[in-house]
Amino acid sequence: FADMLPNEKREWNINELAPDMSTYLSRFKYFLRTTSPFNARFLKKDYDWAKDVLAQYEDTEKLGPGQKYDQKTIDDITKAELILKSMEHPDTKKPILWPGRTCCFVPANLPLIVGMILTKQTPANLLFWHWTNQTYNATLNYGNRNATAGSNNKELLMAYAGAASTAIAVALGIRGIANKILPKNMSRGTQIITNAFVAGAASSSAGFINLYIMRSPEMKKGINLLDKEQNPIDPSLKSIVAAKKAVVSSALTR
């Protein structure tokens, strides 16, 4: 629509922004757009602006079908929709804390990766960096949980303690085995490469456990089932089978 004049209006509906989820490639492009690290720049003021823009759009649509919009308004609505997709939890309709957003995964992990790979592999350093990493993972897993299952503070604290301690134990165990197998007189470059592989194996294994435990309340209580329009079939109906499949599938990606 680059040929549109600045003040020219045309019929338009926000449904034109709806992603095509019928193929893997289209789903990949959609999540690449919404989880892009560039979206980590959005703050609370951007979220409030986006809510206002979409509220104005909804008020306009109430006037009847066939509403017309200029290109600037369409661009604003498109940006607002992206901001909400990047920041807002689909169940609670509230903004997710910055570290818990999937678009913040890359910038949040960079200092963790540097710390785990480049610092001296002492017990204190290993404990600190793996605890920090698993605390971040717990925040990410909580921020992207299925909130329809519901959970209280006690359950969350118990899940965090279990996830962090178990994951750290696994990570330190893998590091301990690696230290016994690997030669002691490696060059600095070889140590960095080795640390990267060991840290990756430890973090991925611990990440699986972290997600599985942090989202265990979903498997106990079940989650809502949605229709093709992403609306709950019956808010009072919870599926434990769907919850287990969702949690295990997510954990395996770690």
C-alpha cells in the first residue's frame, strides 16, 4: 500500500494482520516476528500506547462494518498489535515482566553465556552462574506458562525451589564429570570451547527439568481447551492430557 497518499483512506480490518498458521513456515515467520530481540526495546509506556491505539480502533469498528483508515493509522495499529503480541500474556491480558518475555531471551542470555564460559570454573563461580541461569529460566517459564491452570504463591515458590535446586545439581554434576574426564593442561582457547560445550549440555539438561517442574501445576490441574478462533470451549473444563502434552513438548525444546 505504498502507493496510498498520506491522507487517503481505504477499507481495512485488523483481521488482515491475522497470521497464517496452516504451515510450519508461516508459523515460523509469525514467531520470528513476535519474538524478535528487537522487540525487547518495548517498555510499559509502549504497552500503554498500544492499548490506547487498539481501544480507539475497537471504538471505531463499533460504528459499523466498512470503516476506512489512512496509512498512518493502519501502521500504528500494526505496531500496536506487534507490541501486545510481544509483551502481553495471552491468558491474563497483562504485560509480562521484561526478563520473562520470549523476545528478551537473547539479550538476557548474553551475560549468562559469557559468565558461564569465560569465568574460571571454580565451585563458587559454577554455583553462582548456574543459579542465576536457572533463576532466569524459572522467570521465563513462569512468564510463558498457561495461566488458565492457576497457581498460588506457595506452589510457585515450591516449584522454583525444586526447579532451581534440581537443575543446578544436574548442571554441577555434568561439570564434575567433565572435569574428571578432560585433561588439566588445556590451552585457554581449548578451555573456552570446552566450557561452551559443557555449559550448553548442563544448561539444556537443567532447562528441561526447570520448565517441567515450574509448569507442573498445569499438569496437575489441567488447562483450557480452545476452539479454532482461540476461544475457550468451556472455561470450567480443564484438560490434564493437553497440559501434559504442552509441558513435555515445551520442555523437550530445551
